[in-house]
Amino acid sequence: MNAFFRKLGALFSAYYAYMLEYRAELILWVLAGSLPLIMMGVWSEAARSGDFSLSALEFIRYFLAVFLVRQFTIIWVIWDFEREVVEGRLSPLLLQPLDPAWHHVASHLMERLARLPFTLVLIALFFVLYPRALWIPSWAQVGLGSLAILLAFALRFLMQYTLALLAFWVERVTALEQFHFLVYLFFSGVIAPLEVFPPPVRHFLAWTPFPYLVYFPANLWVGIPVDALRGFGMGLAWTGLFWLVNRWLWRKGLQQYSGMGA
């Protein structure tokens, strides 16, 4: 176990140094995740003239929380894994005494750490422009919200990595991710909080993994009432399910893998 953590520590250090080489690109990636800030303006204006369960100020805070959650849960493993399989780059990784998935986990986590200063600066600038939106979350909100973000990252990573494993059979799995991303945008709470959906749609979505990727952690951070026990339970259940499917596809895929392009 100590040897495993030493390998993991070396892997994290290497990927953190790698991510620091692309600081300018990190700024662009932070700005690229500003869709929630755009939707904030749309829904806050709609709340002033429409009849919604959330006020204009609650919409502003909600979408700021969505922006924060998105900064920590953006996943790109499917593009990396597809390239590894198609170009045969997976072959040398299979020779290492560590599951190749840890390379992707390390790159994602260290990228989060490297982009954190830029994210905090952007949030501070937002509060300078919108001082009335400033709120101080309680310790319970910070703790539960942070745990929900970690769960959302794990679930989102496993969902995309499981889809990426289809690259053993399909040459362009990123095309599937593009369709999946549209579903994710609409049903996870990025485009709109689930309160604006009809009740039957909300009840159906509550049984899917999508609300626990963005909507659930964002509500915890803002303090909008939400069933925390059910949220964590459903998130963990979907994470466990995708992990089982992921491991099964991994074993079947290795039997299929022939190192194309190697």
C-alpha cells in the first residue's frame, strides 16, 4: 500500500508540473466554462418579470455556484483515451505497475489545483461587480457542498470514462460524448435549475445521475433546500453502478485491444 501511494504521489507531482507549463491555456479553459454566468443574466432577468420559485438574487447565486461546481468537474478523459487506443499509446501504459486510469485521474485533479487561483480571482471579480450577491456559506454548506463536488467529480469521471471504454470497439466515441454532453447540459442544472422544470420531469430526473453532477452540489453551496441524504445516496449508487460497468468493459476491452497504430 505504501508503494502504491508513493507511485501515486510521483504521478500527481509530475502532472501538476505539466499543468503549470500551460498557465495561459488554463485561463482560457476557466473562461470557457463561463456559460453559467451567461445563463445567470438570462434567468435573473426572467425572474424579475416571471413567476418562479427562485428570486432574481437566488438565480444569481445559484449560477455562480454552478460555475464553481463546473470548474471542479470538467472532464475530458474520453478524448485522451480515444487517442490512446486509436494511436496505440495505451500499450506502454499497460506495462506500468499502475492502472492507466490513474494517469487520467492525476491529470484531472492536478489541473483543478493549477486552475484554482484563476477561478478564485474570477469569483472575486464577480463579487466586485455584483456585491449584493455576496453571501457567506455556513460551515455545513461548505462541508456538504465540497463533499458533493467530490462525488460529482467521481460520478462525472466514471460516466465519461465508461463511455470512453467503447473506444475498444468504436473508433470515434467522442461523437457519442457530444450527444451525451447536450443531455448533461439540460438535465444537470447547467442551463437552468430544476425548479423551472415541470414536476413530472423533476421527479423523473431525480432517479437519473444528472442532477447530482451540478444541481445538487450547487444547491448545497447556496443553501437552497434540498434532500441531502437522498442526493448523496443516489450519487453514490450511480457511482457504484458506473464503476462496476467500467471494470467489466475494461476487462472485455483489453481482450479486444490490438494496439491499433502501434
